[in-house]
Amino acid sequence: MVKSTAPLGSAAPITWQDLPVRDELRSLTPYGAPQLDVPVLLNTNENPYPPTPELVAQLGREIAAVATDLNRYPDRDAVELRKDLADYLGHGLTAANVWAANGSNEIIQQILQCFGGAGQSALGFEPSYTMHRLIAQVTGTAWIPAERSADFSLDPAAAVAAIAEHRPDVVFLTSPNNPTGTAAPLDLIEAVVDAAPGMVVIDEAYAEFARPGTPSALSLLPGRPRLIVTRTMSKAFALAGARVGYLAADPAVLDALLLVRLPYHLSALTQAAARTALAHVESLLGTVDAVKQQRDRIVDELTGLGLRVVPSDANFVAFGGLDDVRAVWQQLLDRGVLVREFSSLDLLRVTAGTPEETSAFLSAMKEILL
């Protein structure tokens, strides 16, 4: 039975705004993309290809084996998973350099709990991943937005100037950037790390989808103890439902994060699922090229339609040049295709799906525009 939210002796229900919520949270709204039941879902940057039957079968066996010990707490530090992640990343990394949590959002939260908080500040170059700002705010960290150029690129000199002006405790730089898909060159990352007085977080959630020759900030980790590179298994690994994120950094960073992580934060089931996926890395990442083909197809065809398309190193494409972004979003939805709307940027963002999903999106766009 669902209990009434009405207080005793009152017929009127209350809302969260009637509760003694922290003042700084009252202006916020919960994060979340629309979850609608339509045939073509291209709004949340998921990998459209599910795990293979072989992986599903192996997952079942591994989860069953773990289930016999669910009366015990999991490995508190997820050591074996961290070893596997380090092996996957390469660059000479070991388990001492890698930390894992429930999605990259928990990684970001732990970073801000440790290096941000009351009296501290975090800076990000917007537009970028909304959760950087939101998690900063809910951890009591002052958020400082710095602007990108009109084409969503970021000039190293402008980035350094913003850091010099505000002296933030944490700097976020997303590469490839979300929602635009643009990757950050190494000279920009180096300039940001050299200029920042505190920690620098390079969010590489979509790194596996980058175009050939796009470097990773992982190569810059040696000798830079204030640099953190975050990744996720939600995108390229098609493991969004398992909620596994991780970071690579100097071992001292991991020692600091132990101060704020919750005990036994990563369940035994999650650790088993992630390790099984890493054992099937070739088949899982085999879908990346297929997704990139559809991404490039979207870029080419939308450009051919005369739209303003942002070059992408991710598994999605941002585009504008529309008379009414909201109206086009609704017209796509009316045709059974859900994309992400960014009206404040005059952009829509579409995830690269299967060939059939991509065709449905492109056909709908042609109908709407032509």
C-alpha cells in the first residue's frame, strides 16, 4: 500500500519544497533525459548493440557463482576489477592507478567530495556535460562556467585565462565533449593542467569512438599527479545497465578518494559483470566501428541537407541550423524518433544507432525539412 504524503491532521499533500531541503538545492531540477516509449530511441548516447549471447551466458554463470556469497560484503577495493581495467587501458597503468565506482557520475561525485566542497570551486567549459555542474552544486562546490568558442572549440589561451582569473580547485574538461562531440587536443589539455592550481579532470566517456589519430589524456598521466582521466563502461562496452565508471590517476589520488568513498560501494554483482565484460572486450568493442560508421553517415547526410553539423569524435552528432529546434524535436517524436533537445544552444543531438535506426532518423529529417 502506498502511504499518503499528507501530514497528519491535514488533507493537503506536501511537496519536497515543503521539507527542510538545503537552500542551495531549491533552484535545481533533477537531471534526466525524457524516457518515452517510441520505436527509435536516440537520445541517451547508448550503444545500440546488446551484449552477445555468449557474453550473456557467461554473465549468468559468473553472477550465479557470486550469488552463493551474497551474504558477505564484496571486495571493498575491487582490486581484481581494477587490475583488469588497468590492463585494458594500457599506458603502463596498474591497479594502483585505477579506481572504479557506480558509473562515471559516482566517480565525479567522489572527486568533488574530496577536492571540492564548501568554500571550494570547480570550473568547466560550457556547453559540456551537465552533471559536472550539477554534482558540483549538490556537493556544495561553487560552479564557474567558462565559455567555449562559437564553434564549440576551446582555445588554449582562453582556457588558461579563465583558470588564471578564477583559480578553481577543480577543472573539468570533456573530451570528446558532450553534447557537441568535439575532442580536446593534447596541447589544450597540457595547457589546462599546467595552468590549474588544483585538480584537472579529463572526462573521456566517449574516448573509444574517437576518430583515428585522436589522442587520449592517458598519455599525459606520468609526472602529473593532479591529472585525473575518467572513463565509463556504459558507452563503448554497451554496459549502461551495469553502472560501471572508472578513473586513471596517480596512486596518491586513489589514496585521497578512499577518504570519501562509501564502504563496499561497488557490489559483488557489479564487479563480476564488469570483469566478465572485460574478458569479452574484443566482441564488445567490435560494435564501435559499426557505430562510428553510422555517426559519420549522419554527419554526411545532415550536412548534405544544409544543416550546421558539429564534427564528432563520439557516438552522437549535434546539429543546428533549424528554424525551430523544439518544433523539429516534436516532429521527429511524432514520427517515432526520440532525440535530445538543447534549445538554449539551438541544437539537437542524435545518437548513432543501428543502420535501421539511423535510416529511420534520416528519413524523418528529410520529410521534415523537404
